[in-house]
Amino acid sequence: MQDITSQSNAKIKYIRSLAQKKSRAEHKEYTVEGVKSVRDALSSDREVTAIYASKSFTENEEFGYPENIPVYRVADAVFEKLCDTKTPQGILAVIKITDTRFELDKKKFYIYCDRLQDPGNLGTVIRTADAAGAGGVLLSEGCADLYSPKTVRASMGSFFNVNVMTDVDAKTLEKCADKGFAIYGGALHSDSIPYTEADFTKPCVIVIGNEANGIGDDVLRLCQSVKIPIMGKAESLNAGVAAAVLMYEAVRQRA
């Protein structure tokens, strides 16, 4: 275990740079914070390249650091500057960004996020997809950053359990339709049907749109629109909640 005591240390500067999307994209690495997230990362198939722990954490917590990964013990005051959370637990991991492409399985259903902006909503969708046994999550260009600390935290560990494909455009979604996947979009449209009348037992992709503007026209044209009834005075449902309702209707129908 190597000690770091200075904020001017090159490794500390590098970790701090990974708070920015541009740096994550350039270096193909991101960080996760907290005991559970680091343990989930280590037990997954992701490549953890380094672990950083505060001095007080190493002195007071039993963690079981892997022997094949560099571990850095960081002075408490320096470690606090590395973290996105207000009350850091004292440990973070650096993880490689790898290719997100995967083949869709016709036995599964998938969730497609069309320009979803809020990383909390994105993390919630990933977490719910994990709970519902979805085949994976597909993200359009312009979605919230998959590797944002807020996205990872909101997923509550499911980040490492679910296949997530980024930069999936309308043409790719159209190819899914050509291969036999039904495309259902959560939208209030002239031809919308109640979501309970959609056949989610078929191979399908469930589309959730942008929080403010809904599903884009290039994607909407591929969809059978489905509507979730609003019984009260609310204008709409939160995107993460709407995704959960539709995914669990798929679960119910497939049970």
C-alpha cells in the first residue's frame, strides 16, 4: 500500500480530473465511491485499475484489498477532495470503460432511454431494469453520462449487473424492429393504447423519453405508443417511475 499525502500528487490530480465527462472520455476510466460500490465493482467483470482509501478508513475498516490491484492510502484531507459525496465513506475505485456493445436476446425485453437528462433517473432505470430482469438498457446519444458518479450512485450497485449500451440511435432501434422486436414508447399520442393492452410477452424494447420533451420524432415513428393513466391532477409521471411501471407490466405478463 502506497501513501499519498499531497494534493499536488499527480495521481490525485488525475482522479480529480475524472470528475469531468471530458476527462473520463479521454482516459477511458471512471471512479466509484463507497464500500458497497467498490465491492460490487471488484466482484463484477469490470477492470478495476486502482483503489484509493483514506488513512482513517485503512486504520478503522476491514476491507480485504485484492493483491493484484494497486492500493493507495491517502491523507484524510486529501481524500475528501476526491469525492463527489458530501460525506465520503473513505474508499473509491478507478475502473476501465470498456466496449458497451452486446447482442439483443429475443427472450428478453429491453429499455431504451431517449435523451434522458437526469443522471438520477438514469441510475433508477438501470436499478429497476436489474430488479425486473430486463435484458439490458439502451441509451441514445444525448443521454445523461452513464459514468457520472450520480448515475452510478442512483443505480445502487445494479450498475455492475446490467448490460448498458450507449450511443444507440434510431437506425439501430429500427434494425431491432426489423429483427422482430416490438417497440413500445411511453407517450400520449393519437394512436396510444393503454399500457396493459400492449403485448410485452413478445421480444420488445420499451422506450422512455426525455423528461421535458418526451420521445423524439425519429424514435417515436418506430413506436407503438402506450399510455399510463393519470387519475389525479399531475401532468405526468417521473421518467424513472414510468419506466418502472412499464417494465413491471412486462414482468407481470411474462410471469
